[in-house]
Amino acid sequence: MPELPEVETVARGLQLAVAGRRIVSVTLRKTDFMDDPSAIERELPGRQIARVDRFGKFMLLRLVAERAGDEQEASSQALLVHLGMTGNLAPHFAEQPLDKHTHATFVLDDGRELRYTDARRFGRMAYLAGETLAAELLKFGADPLEVTAEEFSRRIGGSRARIKALLLDQTVLRGVGNIYADESLWSARIHPAKSGAKLKPEKLERLRTALQKILSKAIQMRGSSISDFVDAEGRPGDYQQHHRAYGREGKKCFRCGRAIKRIIVAGRSSYFCPGCQAAPRDRAGVRRKTKRKGRGRTSKR
DNA sequence: CTCGATCCCTGGACGC
DNA sequence: TGCGTCCAGGGATCGA
């Protein structure tokens, strides 16, 4: 589950490994997670990967045309890549066999191949340029590592939605996912079902600093590998060893010793300590997980 | 505005 | 061994 720290880790690895390389050719396989596959096939060959940035949970491969003076130099162009749950983007030697779920191969000018693999195809890939790119990026909220106290307070404290839903909402903050939401709430001693608007200023600030500290530490440790996350060099992260709440149902809270509980908030498993993270008095947001029935897909449309 | 439900997708865990 | 079922989860979408 690549979230901000994992995506940052992959982006940094790619920046070192492929920035400056030119894309020679593109081969696509399954394309149902791509915005416009033909645009990727058409626009990428001949372009150079100028640099690799992270934007929320996205990676942006910034592209430039080969020849300076080309009219397209004027507008920005990028390949936007979201890793979803199981996505991976990494350079390979051409002779390495293809992974079963390789959906895109970008042959580079040094003979290596940048390959995108994604078993579940929850990821996203899009070639965007100019105004379209700018408009896409504008949809997302503040970067949690950069967000000021004032902006955090406005975005989180200004909504009555549950704090867990707010942290996961990419239009509020970009880059936080389930793991780091739970870890920061545990750290700040806030129950996931608490309303954002009901958080006192000092709680809000405790949450912001906890979130930033946790994300920074996780980046230092190259992310959390809880399913099969590996970075651009194929190396897993180490931050999962530092999880205090996420995935620890039934285990003792590192602060108070009570058993960590798991509930569903905002449709996601939410791990918290019932001793340290007091349930909101009023609301009924603490509902037990409801059993889901009727898994059947009908027809596809 | 905020909510839950449903769908997308596959692999892994588990029960039988 | 193998089949059925459940679950994981980011995000889009829809109706309440």
C-alpha cells in the first residue's frame, strides 16, 4: 500500500536511476487503468525524463522534448503514475524476464527498461500536459509535510466529518493513507471517529506534528512493507517495525497496555487504542464492522 | 455536506 | 489438491 513515504521512496530511487534518460519506445499490455493509453504510446517515445517528483501518492515523471526549441518545451508534460495497492515502477535490464503483471514497458536509451507492474490494477497512469496537468494537480489538497498550522486547522478543523475520513481524503491532504492515518491518530491520542471540527486547537496541532514526524521517519526508513511493497531497487522498507496501531489488533498498546481494537471508519479498517484514544461521546460513528453480503458482480458496464 | 454501499482487481489466508 | 469464501484497500460514483 504505497502511501506518501513509499511513493517518496520510489520517486527518489527513480530520480537517481532514470532521470536524464530518454524513452525510446513504449509497449503497453493491459490498459484499463490508464486514462488514455494511446496518448502514452504517442507522446512518450523520444521524450526525456527530466526528473521524477512525488505529488501526494502520485509520481510525476516530468518529460521534456528531445530537441531544445521544440514548441512543446513551452508547456509542461508529465507521466502521472499512481501505484494503487500493488503497483511498482522500476528499471530492469532488458534480459530480465517480465513479471506476470507487467502492463507497461518503457525502453530507455541506455538499453534498460522502466517497467510498471500492478497485479490488482488499482493504480493509474496518464500522460498529461499543460493546462490539463495543472488542472489535475489542483484537485488535491495540501502536502502533509508542508502544511502550516493555519492551513491544517482550516482544512481539518473546518469539517464535521470524522477525522479518519478527513485524513484519507486526498482533496484535504494529499498522500496520507490508512497506515499513516492510524499511526498519527494513535500518536496524537485521537479516536478515528472523532469529528474534525470538535478537535481543540492543541489537539489539531498535536496531530499535525505527529503526522509530519511519522511521515518523515517513515521516509527515512524507506516506507512500510506490509504486503509486498518494494522500492525502485527492489528493496522493502522498514517502517512496519515501528507501527504502533496499524495491523496490531489484539496486541498491547505500547503506551497503556490495553488491547488495540479494530473498527471500520470511513469504510476502512481503523486500528486504535481504546485506552488512549477516547471515543467521541455523542456520535454513533463507532459502529461495529458490518457484515457484507452479496459479493456477486452482476454485469459489467 | 456527509454518509454508506458498491464496484474495480487479484492474491493470500482459511475452512472444508 | 482444490474449490469457495472472505479480506485487503485507494478511489470513483451513486443514492440517501
